[in-house]
Amino acid sequence: VSPLWLAAWMAVAEAEERRFAVVFGTNRGDASDEPLRYADQDVRRVGDVLVELGGVAPEDLVRLEGATADDVRGVLRRLGERMAASTADRTLLLVYYSGHADALALHLSGTRLPLDELKRLVSSAPADARVLVLDACRTGELTRTRGATQAQPFEIVVSDELAASGLAILTSAAAGEDAQESDRLQGGVFTHHLVSGMRGAADASGDARVTLSEAYQYTYAQTLLTTSDAPMLQHPSFAFDLTGRDDLILTRLDSDSHAGRLRLALEGEYLIFDASGRDLVAELQAEAGTSIVLDAAPYLVRWRTPEHVFEADVEVPDGGLTEVGPEHLRLLPLGQAARRGGEDWHRPALSLVVGGGVMGPVREGLGVMPVARAGLRLDTSFLTFQLGARYGRDGAENGQLTITEDLAGAELGLVRMADVGPISLGAGIVAGVDGVFQRFETPGVAPPRSALTGRLGAVGRFEGAVHPRVSIGVQGGVDAMWSPGEDEVHTEVVPHVALDVGLWVF
Amino acid sequence: MWRSMSACGCSRLGLLLGLAACGDPLVGEQYLGEPMLSFWGTVLVSDGAADTDADADVGVAVVWNPGPGGEQLRPEEKLTTETDFPARYVINLLAPPIPEVMHTLPDGTDNRGSIGLVVVYRDVNGNGRVELADEALLGVAEDIGVIWHEGPEEGAEASPTEPPRGYGVVRRTADQCGGLPPERIQEATEPVDIVMGDICEAVIDPDCNPDTSEWGPICGGGAPPEGPPPPGGPPP
């Protein structure tokens, strides 16, 4: 191994190297392809990280959204001419694609670019090294092409070095697999983790440099994890030419860019959102002390353990370092954690709930009924299930007799909750069955009555957590309540409201 | 999923829960209880009865004979009535008479109870109740009355000759003191036609004791006449 080569590649952002990149993609493939949603977004994300951390000057980056095959051919030809004219000691070409493909060709807005042609175009580019990254269905076929070897992912270690003059190919899925998009990640699964890795999550060595091998290993592991409960597993694959021995540094985390570093003091799984908590910026499995590079901005950092979810609001300063440690993380109430932990966290929260309130009369004139309630509640990522019992008593006196009415019943509620900071709001439906028992005091004749009633209604809920395990909520709504009448089933509209206290048991 | 549940699923669930409604009919605050006596029929007007305007706000009621020592007829308050004058009526008695109108029945036994008259009145204030001081009686059922038998006290052995506790409709005789005991004719299974005659007087001393009996006009309001009743009981 030439020490000169090694030194050259370990200093990727130094003046003698110039990096060129083409990032292209399209949501629209062939007519028979289901349109993608995030391919163009993936293109933007990869382009951004290459400029910010990958040593690619903005003028040397070409982005193509909604690309066609001719667009790609033309761009690669023109970029080849620029590379050939470059006076830099070394040149690197990075080509990234997000979109549809099959075993033979990329599907580009109704046109096709054969994979062999793409590989030939990249291989023949006048660069010292070339990296081709494909996040597309079925692109794993390319890693089986002549001259390349499909690597076993975890057998690739840093010592497996890329040839300085060679070609490396990363694909998002193995042969026969479909690459997948995620609405939660708002992007391709592979690209999402690749970008997170390039921003620092993949820096296993902690040297503030993310090499191609590190990026691949991280992306492979995270993609596999994310798709582990999807209908199909997705195994990214990696192949490289064997003529050289250097490992390529993809990104430098200490690059001089308009970004800051976020250091994650605790080992574990992190989700990093924008300040609103809506857009997922990065998702990573971090070692203790992992740093990632983010645009200077405020963020919401969510740290997950198998049992709990913690959050911290952080500000990443331009060129600075922000640390997130135990003292910054606040434990989320368990009910909120079940919803905010993420779809892949799948940890519901069970709570005991007791409370009391009032409900309208089952029959006209009987007055407001005080009601005691108790039950169980299960918060999941999508719905909150309420299983409860209630008991109430009311009465009336009309001069002729005194009516005493008891009500006891069970109910099942399905509520969709949304969290706004420490407050949770919800809406849903409740169905239940009650036994109603009426007794009378009269000098005349009035036998007691008992009936079974059914009810179905809409509810709204307002809830606040006073402790990670304790919530106080108000739930109200309106039910249609069906009970036997003299001649036919009687329908009564019954409003109700109750205050309750919930204790999460896990 | 949410949208489809709210549309089709909820309607089906509502139908299912509606089918779950079963058992006794539930009642509201207006419920007064089950009638202890319910009778209905047609009001017939005989010669001499007060004019009953078909458009008048007319009601039917039961007034209780106060018994020995009593001074005023006592309207029954715990009842419901329906009238579709000038012909049809329904009376539901919902509770026993008040203790103040209980007395020993004039049937030669020690049986206690109350005897009531069915009256037709002009409901001046429209409250559905007869108020004898203010509202004019238009007539009295001339041969029909209501009787309440107190029955034996709880735990006491019932006499074989004593009617069971409860209400009945009785046929009044013209000479009540001679014709008692009244004949119990109805157990709320047949219509009871009321002949509203010109007998706007009623005995208010059911023990037929000449020393204590008093007569009084009950139609048209006003104070009862002074003095003892004529010998031989009420006029035929």
C-alpha cells in the first residue's frame, strides 16, 4: 500500500482533491410503476449532505429531479469533460440515484437507462475514484455484475479498502428485494439511514470522519432494523473493485460549513426532529459520545430505551457543539411515549383510570346523574383503547311518587390522541351497554323496572400529565342511548362529562 | 380507516346497540305509577242535567265523601283523566284515598273505606283538577260511584266477608241509606257509562244517621243549606 495514496484519501477535503457529484432521481418511473413520494426529496437530502460535509463544492454538484435517461447521459458527459479539465491532483465522482428500477435498467420518468450503461458511464468517467449509490427497487442485481463481488455486510470492515482508482457501488436492496419508502421517515429507508450515517451516526471510530465502509455498515444495519417488521426485509449491498486498498472518506464532520455538531452522550436509539417535532431529520442508533452534524437550528431530540422515551429541546449553533446528556432529557409520560415513541417502538402503555362526572338523564325530567367511573386504558401508537365501568344514581319526585334510578354499565372507547407539548387532545367513539334499574316510592302501585340499554357516542378528551406516570383528564361527549319504551325502542341524546385520573402501570 | 368506521361501522354498531335495548320500559319524571283503578266509558246526559257545551273545557273527577263529621267533599288528587267530550272519558286512580276520607262503610259491617262520586266539572283554570270552591260542577254520575275498601290491616286475618283491599266501581242506589251496601259492578274490564243526571245533591253522611246526616248541593258551588236533611234520606 502506498503511503502517499493513503494520505491523499484520508484528507478528502484538502485542496488537491476535487469532488464532483451527480444526484438524480424521479418519483415517476414506468407507466406500470407505482409513483414514489420521496425520491426527489431523497435527492435533495443527499445533495445537501455532500455539499455540507462531503467536500463537494456547490458548483460541482448537479441535482436532477424528475430526471430522464437523456438528462443523466448528458450530465455525466458534461461532468466528465469538467473532470478531465480539472487541475486538481485527484478527482472523485459520486453518483446517487433514487427511483424505480428493475434488474436491467433505471426507470426514469417514462424512459430507461440500462444499468450496464450507467455503470459504464460512471466507470469511464475521468475520475480517480467513483462511487455509485442506487436507492431503487431491484438494484441489487447490479452488485452481481462482472468484476464485482457481493460482500457479506458485516464482513466488511474498515480494512476493506476501496481502490483509489476503482469503483464502489452501494445499492439499497439485495437482488430480488424491493427498496422501501417510509412515510414516517419521509424518504427511502436506505437513503434516510445513509444520510444519517454520513452526518455522523456512522462514525464508529469517532475520528470525525465517516468512511464508505462505516457508512455502509451503519446503513445496512439500520435499514435491516427498520424493515424488520415490514413485509419484506431490505438488505443493502456493497461491491467494490479490488485493485486498490484505500478506504474512502465520505464526509468530514469537522468541515467548515454552516452546521453544528450534536453530541449524544448516551448510547441508544435517537430520533431527531425539527423544532416542531413533525419532520424527522435523523434517526440513528448511536454509541455513547456519537456526534452528528446538523444544520444550525433548534431540534427536538428523542431518545428511546426499551421501556421509556425521553425528549430534549436543543439548539445546534453554527459551527458549535451541543451535547445532549441525561440532564437534558425529560421522561415522557408513558401514554405520550406510546404515541411518540414511533411506529417501530410498539410499546403500549396500560393505565388504571378512576374518575367521576355527570351525565344527562336517561329519560326526560330525571335530572343530571352523578356517575363514578373506573377502568383500564391502553395507549398505543395509533389509538387509545378505553375499557371501563360506570355507576350512577339519580332520581326525581313528582308529587305522586319518588323515582330512584341506578345505572351500571360497561363501555369501550376508541380515541385518537394527539400530543401538543405536555397536553394531549383526543377524539373518538364510545360504545357501551348499561343496566338501568328504576324503583318507586308511592302510596299507589309502581313495580320496579329494569332494562338493558345500548349507547354509542362521540367523545372528546383533554388530558395533561402531572407526572410521567400520572395524568388528569377531562372527557366529554354526547351519546345516543337506546332503551326500551312502551311501544318501541326509545332514543335519548345523553351528554356526559367526567374528570379522571390515570395511573400508568407500564 | 377512521373515516370508514365513522360511516358504515358506527351505523351498524348503533343498530346492534339499539337491539340491545330490552327489558321493562323505562319511565321519566312524568310517571305517576300504575292505575289502581282504571275505568272508562261514555257520559250520557239525562233530562235536567246541566248544559254541557261541547266546546267547554270540561273534566271528570272523583270527589270523596268526607264521612261522618266531615264537612267538605274532597277531590281525589292522585288520578289522571282523559276526556273527549261531550262523550268519552277515562279515569285512572293512582293511589288510595287520603286518610281523612276513610270511614266505616255503611254496609252493616265494620269494614272501612271511602265512597266517591264521579263528577263532571267545568275546568275554569285549565289545570285538570277540580277545585270545588271555584269551579262549577256540571253534574254527578247518578248511579255510579267509586269505592275503596281498606281491607284488613297488614298481618291481620282477613274476614271471609270482607272485600279485598282495593278499588271498585259501585252502582249507587237512589236511596243510598236503604240500598247499601253498594253493588260492586266493575273491575276495570268493561266500559262504565255515566248517566249525568240532575242529582246535584249527594249524601255526605254515609252512616245514614239522621242526627248527623247533612245534605248539600254539590253542583254549581255554593254553601250547603242549613238545617237537618229531610226525613227519609235524600230525595229520590
